[in-house]
Amino acid sequence: MIQNRSVPTDTLIAHLAYDDVDAAAAWLGEHFGAVELFRYGGDPPQGVQMRIERAVVMLGQTRPGRMSPLKAGGWTQTLSIFRDDVESLCARLKAAGVTIAEDLNQTQYGEQQFVAEDPEGHRWLFARHVRDVAPAEWGAVTPTR
């Protein structure tokens, strides 16, 4: 496969709709440490590609049939991002008044995690591995082939 610097192929790229792409990019940078990779579509931008840790997200302008969770009236998805500093990030976000939808907790499947919500209702799960747990240990079932 050829490499394309505009579209990384070694990761899932989430596409998120925002009413104000420029404000969303600034908020994600300030609160989550997102780094802008590029933007397009003029001023204000129609799209911005950002990296948060090893994750890549594409912020796009809302339009008919494509809306933010806030406009849709509910939770539409959760994006999981792995990082080592989940405890300090959670504390910092709380101090900044960011909505924490799920407080810091350790799961039965071995993750220390919390969920934060951005101003347009997208939910972001930040986690780190704290122990190795086989799926069967917490009740998951592996399909037979």
C-alpha cells in the first residue's frame, strides 16, 4: 500500500461534526492537548485534522443530515484514547469545568478510565491499561469459528 501523508492508514480516523469547527479545534487543543495537523475550506475552516496522542480525528462542519450530538439531542458515540496520565488529565479537566460524563474508575477488564464531554456533546473516553485481563475472566465470549 502506498503512503499518503493526508490520510494515515495505520489508525482509525474518527470524523466528528461540529457547528463551529474552529472553536472545537481550539477547545480540543486547550483541554485534551490535541495538535492540529491541517485545516481546509477557508476561514472559518470546513475541516480540521487533529492528533490526540496516537489517535487522529477529523473535525467537519455540520450540514443537513450530519450534526453534532448536541444538535441530535443525545449521545451518539464515544471515542477511546489511550494515554498514561488519565488521573492527572481527569483532575485538570474537572478543575477547568469540563463535563465529566463518567468519573475516573477502574474497570473489570483492566482499564483506568473516565469520560469527558466536549461543548458539542462528543464523548471522549481516556484510558490506560492497569492490568492484563483475559476477556473470559470478566464474562466476554469469544466466537467460535
